[in-house]
Amino acid sequence: QVQLVESGGGSVQPGGSLRLSCSASGIEFSRTIMAWYRQAPGKQREVVATLASAGSTNYADTVKGRFAVSRDNARNTVYLQMNSLKPEDTAVYYCNALDSRHMNFWGQGTQVTVSS
């Protein structure tokens, strides 16, 4: 059974930083494309960052230069370092895994609130 468990969300002031973690189990993590999505109230879920098994990354234009995605294959964990946070970054952040069979899995989400 595949499980993705996010942690690290919370409340922070504008300009602050947070690091999200997503621990995966039940998948061949090193061969899995990992991604972070977010969904703000009243908006569609959008991709924030992707990290291929070989290490290449892609970011949404809105977070380029501020967010960084990384993975630790030994720990089956993917991270999202978020710096210079803005109120518009407020959302529920979801971890996503696309495995070698092209099956898609989601975590339960973690709330990030950026407010003064």
C-alpha cells in the first residue's frame, strides 16, 4: 500500500521560510517522479515543483527562485524548501508521486498560511 505523508506546514509571516517534507512508503521511490502541488481556497490545484528520478527539476513561474525541491532516496523523502514566502503562497500543499507504472498517488496535504 502506497502512503505519502506530508509534514512541515504551518503559519509564517511574509518573507519567512518553511520546509515541507513528504515521506513515501510502498513505492520504488528512487524510480518515482515526485512533485508538490498546492490548492488555495476557491482555486484549482496547481503544480508547484517536480523532481524526476534522475534529479531534473521544474518549477511554476510563481515560485522560481524562491522554492527548491530535493529528494533523499535513502530516506524515501522529498522536500520543498520555501523561502521569501508571500501571502499568495497560502494553500494546502500536496505531495504527489508518479511511479514507474504511471500510477498517481497523493498525500493528505499540509496547510501553509502566510500572513502578517
